[in-house]
Amino acid sequence: MWWKHEQKATEYARRALWLRGQRTLVKEPEPFAAVIFCTADPEKVDYRMRSKWSRVLRYAAAYKDLDEPLAHFVRRRGGINKVAARYARHFGRNS
């Protein structure tokens, strides 16, 4: 969210991926997915898990109050799978 506030989210996400060794040219990388890719163990977190976590964080960015902890928000909304499904339903490709 800080990156977005500074209006440099895409630039910073691209730079983080480049520093991590991901040299493929992604025109506009999704910032949350880039941070997850750079920090998670690739043997434990595959593409689908990274995508789900990214959807949860994007949904939280849109709806969570600043003073509410992320874990509490996710639990209150039904868990990680339900939050990811809500994001897909509200903001997904076919919405």
C-alpha cells in the first residue's frame, strides 16, 4: 500500500522481481504477487497459492479498516479461501 501511495507500485514490483532474479519482462507486475514471490519459499508456495494470497491482500486493501489487523479481517470474513473467492467474484475477470 505504501508503494501505491507513492504511485510507484509497478516500478517497485518490477525492481523487486528483477533483484530476485526474475528477469522475464512483465509489463505490469501485480505488486502483492511480486512481494509474495520475493519473500516466500518457492518449494512451498506455488503459482496458485501466490495468486490466492495476492487476491486476499488486494481484497483487504480495498475493504479492511486501517486499524484492523489483517488476520482478524480474514477470519471475520470467513477465512482465506472465502476472501479470495469474494475478490474473484467482485473484481475478477468476468465481473
